[in-house]
Amino acid sequence: MSATYDILRIIRRAVRHNVAAASCEDVLYWIIWAFAAYRIFLFINDGRFRVYMIAGALVGALVYYMLVGRFVVPFAGRILRKIKENIIKVLKNIINSYRMKLISKKNETNGIRGGHIEKKQNRPEK
């Protein structure tokens, strides 16, 4: 459970979320994990609710957070942010080069639609 929540935390560090979006993600996360926990309890204990299983899940989540989550989330968040920044730079370069081509193409055609100015040809009169 903690590892999947860390995925949400990493995504939130890389891509900014407003409060409403983060709240919706949290609610969806807890609904999915409540259903999964119910299925696990149903499978393992024939549907009997055991306090030690809840305590074990909570202690496991805490241990995971203390040993792994505190270090993985900031590190992975920085990596994803760098990847996102590099992708944005590449896209901006592509867009800017395309704009430059359009501007140079416009200058070549003197800004007239159709691409060129046709000159009147002098026809010899008969």
C-alpha cells in the first residue's frame, strides 16, 4: 500500500496538482485499497476481521516509510522533474525551429499568400 502511495507522491512532485485533484486521487486510492484489503482478508481469513492484520499493515507501512519511502520519493521526484524539464526543452526547441522556418518562408515569399509574386510577362504584339 505504501509503495503504491509513493507512486502518487512521486507523480505529485513531478507534476503539480491542485488540492481538488490531489483529494480525488487520495479518495480513489483509498477506495481501491479498501476493496483490495477486503479481498485479501476474505481470501486469507475466510472473511474474518483480525486486528493483528490491520496492525501488521499499519506497522509495515510505517517501516516502509521510514526505511524506503523517505529516500525514494524525493530522489525519484527529482529524476522525473529533470526528465519533464528536458522533454519541455526539446519540445520548445522543436517549436522554435518550426517558427523560424515559417518566418523565413514568409520572408522569402514577401508575406504574400500563394508563395510568390507573379510578374507580368511582356507578350509581343502581333
